[in-house]
Amino acid sequence: MSEQYDVVVLGAGIAGMNALTVASQYVGRAGRLLLVDRRSRPGGMWIDTYDYVKLHQPHPFFTAGDIRWKQGHRRDHLATKPEVLEHFRHCLEVVSGRTSLDTRFGAEYVDHVERDGLVDVTLRDADGTTS
């Protein structure tokens, strides 16, 4: 299986989601983006850890591409894990409205090869299939 994208972002944690939002602004509606993460949804380490942790800063400072939180908290609120994960989901929804976005959750980066100004990225799905 092979697909062509303008940008492939590896990782759906805070850094990957920031990269995705910036890429969506550059490629616009006609662009094609792919977000890949080995986990089942966006959120990075917040999915696997941090059950008891709240953000250490007010929630508006923790976002991807300045996407506003929609949960209606006071500005000084320290968000919980479920709130952070909901915000990641919301950020993905916002980006999906800006451009053509595909996601490959449950897939891992294997390798890449650069040639002729393009990059071939190899991914492996949970069932071992590579693309």
C-alpha cells in the first residue's frame, strides 16, 4: 500500500500536534497530511501515564497551534488527564476541518528514504503489515 502526502507527522503528542497544526496552515485545504502514532489516539504520553497529574501551568498555555480549549474553565485552571486528552481530540478535529487529514493510529515508524526531493516513509501496522 502506498499513499502520497504533502506532510507526514510522526507522533501525536504535544510536539506532533503542534507540527500538525502548523503544517495544516501551510498546505491549506488542498493539502494532504498524515498523522501517525503507535498509540490508539492523540495524546502522547498522556495516554500511558499521568493518571494523577494535572498540568503544571494554566491550561491555555498547553495547546497545539493556539487552538483554544473548549471546556469553559477559568484561565488559571490546571487541567486533568481526561481534560488534556479531550483537548488533544479537539485539536485533531480543528485540524481536520482545515485540510485533508488522514490518521494512522496504531502504526509505527519503521524507516524513511529521501530521493529526488521526496521522502518515502515506511510504517508498520499492529498486525505487522507495512506500507
